[in-house]
Amino acid sequence: MMRTAPQSYFNRSFLTLKLGNKVNLSDFAGYFIRNGFHKVATVHEKGEFAIRGSIVDVFSGNMNTPARLDFFGDTLDSIKSFDPLTQRSQAKLKGITILPAGEMMLNEKSISSFRNKYVNQFGAVKSEDMLYENISNGRSSGGMEHWLPYFHDELDTIFDFCQNPTIVTDHQMTESINARDEQISDYYNARIEAMEHQGMGVPVYKPIKPSELYIQKTELDGIFKDHQLIEFNSFNVPKVFQGPKIIDFKGKLGRKFSAERLERDKNIYDIVGKYLTSLQNDKQKVLICCQSVGSAERLSDLLSDHGTKNSTFIDNFDQFKALGEGALAYAPMPIETGFSIENTHFIA
């Protein structure tokens, strides 16, 4: 797990704008560049901005849709959201908050910090080093986030941004952490070996130590011990480990109909229809989880021709919870595998 820029960086880098604010457009463009935004002709993606005369378009990472700022002189006269596909203005806004598009700002302090730490770690820059040259000249360089510790005095972790967080994992967390840690070490060692055998004309890549950029396993273990940890496990917990902190949701894998699909003389929709009807007759609730609204409608039509009755369409799980016993519902809620919990069945 990667470390992040410190909270103090984000606290001093965000920008809040309201109607009537005075803004110097030249300084405004500089703010975007320093904070990792890309200047484009037309804004489509997050992290982009465009300036056309007195109109500024920006798509900050915290926005659902980009914002269009219209200035009268240096006064912010209008703020509207707009569709990035059609570029048409939408709702009027009273104000917006712009967050930095990256985790480092290329200013005098951060550039000096990078140069000093880079030279201290790798020695004087003697050959062509595009990363070092670009940063030294205040230009962004692809992948420069891999040297994030060199731009800041210290880094935080995602846990530093949360107050007493509850950490939720699955039962393979330890295996995943070990595999990722091993992968990071392999990549680092490969980079070091490649650097030692650097050939002429090959771009220079000088990797920093993994411990500087990534949370180490021992540190992560300490974080987990200091916070409430919830682990989801798909297996039954042995009785010897059961106790008040173990919650059994009584979940079971759902019926897959794999064997029935192989029998050519049987209609799979007849079989599924009879199965759903039997669940309804037993006052069981059933949710058919589909890939989209269209697939839900098509499947409903097919199964109604094969015996299902009294079905309904829903948009979210709250609507499903409100349904009574024996309900059969369809929803655009794609899941990989069906399952059941007591008298409720989710079919994928």
C-alpha cells in the first residue's frame, strides 16, 4: 500500500471559488499547472483544464461533472456544470472547490527538496536524466509520483486521513499483502540490476527504496492492531474459534444450474421458472441480479413465459428490502455468483 502526500499539502493546495470572487487569470493558469492539471483544448477527463478568453473549464477529482467558470474582467460572474461529452452547460452553481490533481506541487521548495534527495541517494547527475531535468525546470514528468517522498518532508498513510476508521478486508488479506510485498521487492531489484547495467541511449531509471514509498508489513500490522478490523470469510468458522466477535450471516452459494445447462433435452428456462416459483410458494424472497436494465427486462419476459408471476423491477437494495414475503424482483445489480441468506436468494 502506497503512502500519500501529507494532509498539510492538501489543506494548503485546495482552492474554493464563489460567485463574485476576484481572480487573476494569469495566476489561475499557474495554479492549475503547479497542481498537476493538464492544459487541453477541450476538457473531457478529470485533471484537465482549458482557458478560452474569459471562460475557464476545469474538472477536479472531487467533481462528478466538470465546471465552467465565466469571468467579467477579473470577477467570477458565473459557474455552471457541463456535460464533458456534449460540452453543453447544465446546472448553475454558487461555488466550487478545486483539489490538486496530483500529490506534489512543483514550486521552488518541492523542486529543491527533490533535487537534494535525488542527488543524496543516487549521486551527482552526470548523464542524461530526463526526470531530473524536467523536475529541475518545473516541468511535470511521467511517473514522477514514484519519487513522491522526495517532494515532501514526510508522507502520511490513508489511515491518517480517517478518524478511528474501521478496516474491512476479506480472508485472503495476509496472502495478498505478502504477494504484493514480494512483487514490489522483485520490481525494485530488477530496476537496481538494470541501472547497474545501463547501456548507452537507454533512459535512466533510478528507483527509490520501497520502504520510502510503501507501508511496510510490520507497520501495517501495527495499524491493524490499533483499529477495529472486520474480516469477511466465505468459509464456516470452526466452533473452537466461534464467539461473540464472530457473526455468521448463514450465507450459502446459490444454485448455478450448471448440470441442467448440459442436458439438451431440457429447457433451462423451464427449470429456472419452476425453481423461482417454488421459492415464492415457500414465501422466500428472490432478487434476480442482472447486468443492466435492458437485460433485466428481457430476462423477465423470458421467465414469465415459463411460469413466473408477480415479479417487479427495482433500482436499489432498499426497495428490495421493502418487499414482502414471496417477492420476485429484477434489478441491474451485477454480481459474479448467486447466493442465499436464510429466506432471501440472490440469483446471478
